[in-house]
Amino acid sequence: MIPPPKPCVFCAIIRGEADAERVYEDAATLGFLDNRPLLHGHVLLVPKAHVETAFEADGATLTAMALATKTLALAVRSGMAAEGVFIAQNNVISQSVPHLHTHIVPRRSGDKLFSAGLVWRRTPYASAAHMAEVAERIRTAAVQG
């Protein structure tokens, strides 16, 4: 017998049933801070409709994700005073939550995100208040455009 699928944590966040530091929302997408960030300001962007990977997503979903990715990339760069951003998406392999999501990570020279051996280092927030302050910086930058 095949076990039932696990409830989707990203769908729970979208419905407001699970906590997340939301930084951006439009009709089709939601952006929130990754609770295990590579670097502070690491945002996850998800479509509001549950779709597991880009392979199953329709054109409207992919278009909405692309446009929101640009908006959030600019907001993360500005809000975090970063030099640039790293944008990534895993589909199936290394996809820890089976709900399409795009990672938007602030980058600075010397941040060692891509070091020898490419080991993804997680950088936890000091506290919930620190996470909330980072989220507010990105939210403010997203509104300012």
C-alpha cells in the first residue's frame, strides 16, 4: 500500500496555516524568507497554486513566477544592500519540498556561497526578531520598486 502524500508546508503557508515571514505577494505568487537561509535575506518564491515542479507548471504560472522573481531579486538586492543575487530552482533532485519554488539569495563579493567543493552553508537568523527585521527590509524595498 502506498502511503498518502505528506501535507504541503508551502500550501499551508499560502493558506496562512503555517508561519512564515512574508515579503511579497501578488495574485499568483507568494515570497517569504527561507527559515534555513544560505545567507540572510534568502527568499523563497512559490506559486499559490500547488504544482510540484516546473515540468508540470502551465505557462501562466511560469510567467507569474518569472515576473515575481525579477521583482524580488531587485527587492532583495536593494533591501539587503547586496551587490547581486543568486537565483535557483531545483526540480525533483534536491527539491526538499515538492512544491515549485525559486530561491533568491543576496550575494556579496567574498560571501563564499560558491566555495571549493560547493558545500551549501546555512546561515541561521540570530532570532525571530532578526528574521522579522530582514523581512521588513525586503518588503519595504519591494513596495518601493
